[in-house]
Amino acid sequence: MAIETIGVVGGGAWGTALAQVAAKAGRTVHLWAREPEVAESINTLHENTAFLKGVPLSPAVRATNRLDDLADADALLLVTPAQFLRATLAQLGDHLPRSTPLVLCSKGIEQGTGLLMTEVCNAVAGEHPLAVLSGPTFAAEVARGLPTAITLACADEALGARLTEAIGLPTFRPYWSPDLIGAEVGGAVKNVLAIACGIAEGKQLGENARAALITRGFAEMLRFGAAKGAQRETLSGLCGLGDLILTCSSTQSRNMSLGYAIGQGRRMNDILAERKTVAEGAYTAPVLLEAAQKLNVEMPITEAVVQLLYHDADVDTVIGGLLSRPFRPE
């Protein structure tokens, strides 16, 4: 069956951008937003003034504050912050038929359990078919219709083809992969590495340092991915290396901008208190490090980020520690 109606769970910038994509692809779109003012803004002004200000939205995007309004959707895009996915799935409860595909669009690892988002879904709603949508995307560019390519990971190739047909556009190009774990690992790890690159930018360490962090960070991503069962080819594609390059290259990235402010001497809690949006890497970093240590995977850049975010370490001391590591073959 063709996917004609799409529900989007999450009224932030990325959820709104994906709703816009689905509407442009000709789908009927219902977007759930937690905040009543967000739903009202989308329905009356055709703009998400809170999270995607200045980007006009298709009138076909209809917003609601009721999750049960999404019950008839042929597929759901789950775009809530990673740490709220479990609670959101519990709220959805019995509203959805068990055959409804769930497309995971958040990037992170659950605190407390160390589970990837697919693993959270399997624990809470294991009967639903799953897919992962991940890649190098800034929400505002996607919503404006600028060219974007992204990974759509799904074990069922036929379902992957249906989802691609439902949301694919000339300017929004999904590339199918069977490797859900790889797509998730790439999205989660790159957020932490983007914080590291932001810190280097804030400290004005130069472009050479940023290139080194991206390259050596990618090596960390590959090591962790291999330990989790991800395919190296997946992480070398859009949802791994592609996403890493984008988020480490612009302070449009919430995670890089967080790191930039830390590099300039500010504290994480003060920065996050000023923001409406979520920097997923700040919550993923300690869980990622713990998971890596359990798997005996060395991730020194990730460890440095955790020291700076959660242990009040001195930036210059942590950077000095990275630079004084023993020389070794690449």
C-alpha cells in the first residue's frame, strides 16, 4: 500500500522541516507539537515562529496538540528529542495499529540504559516496523527546499521503497540502506564530535585542528560502530561521514555552537538554559563514553568532551592532554 498520510511527532525545527517535505511530496501531513502556541502558529500563520522563524510552510501542514490525531497515519516520523522518545512512545500507546511504520529521526543514545533509538522502540513498541532517517541536514535549508541527501535505513527494502516514494523529492533525496545500527551510530557520535570541533573553533585553534578532529573523530565513530555491529560502508556515507562534516563545519549546528561557547569560556548549563532547542550531543556524550568503555573501544575525543561538559575540566588542560598523547600509526 502507498503511504499517503504521514504523522510527524515533534514540532521543533527538524520535525517542521520534515512535515514541509512530506507536504511538498503530496502527502497529507499531521504534525504533533507539544506546545499549543506552536500548533496555533503553524495553522494560522503557516510558520513555526518558535523554532523555524522566517520559513513559510505549506498550508497542507496541519498541526495538533493531540497525539491521537495521528492515529490514522500510514507512517509516523518520530522527531522528539532522543531522551523523550520512550515517554512519547508510551503516550502513543494503543492509538496506532501495530503495522504502522515508525521512522526514527532523532539522533542520540538513551541516558540510563545506553540504548540506541531502535533499541528503545523495540523495548516499548517492538511490533512496529522500524526505519531510521539520518544524514547531513540543517532544518531551515531542508524546509526552504535546498538540495539535501539523506540515508533511509530500513531492514525491509520494500518498506524502504514505499517510504522513499512518500517523502522523496528532487531536492530531498533518500538513499536506502539496510543498516539501521550504522545510521544510528553515525547520528549519535557526530553530535559529540561537533561539540569538540566547536570548542576548537571557540579557542581559535585553526582549520588544521578542526580537520584533525573530524578525521580522528571519524576513526572513533568507525571503532564504536564496528563494536556495535554497524557496517563501515554505512558510516562512510551520508549518515556518518557526511553528517559529521556538516555539523563540524558550521555554528548552524546546535552542537558545534554549544562547543564554540564552551571554548570561549562559558559553562554548559548556562548555555543550555538560554536555549529553546536541544543539543543532543550534550546528553549523548556521557552515555556514549560509558558504552564505549564497556565495549573496550578507545574514544579520547569523546572522553575529552565529557570532561569539559560534566567534570568542570579546564579547556586548555584537556586540549593539552589530547595533543600530548603518544604518537602512533594512523
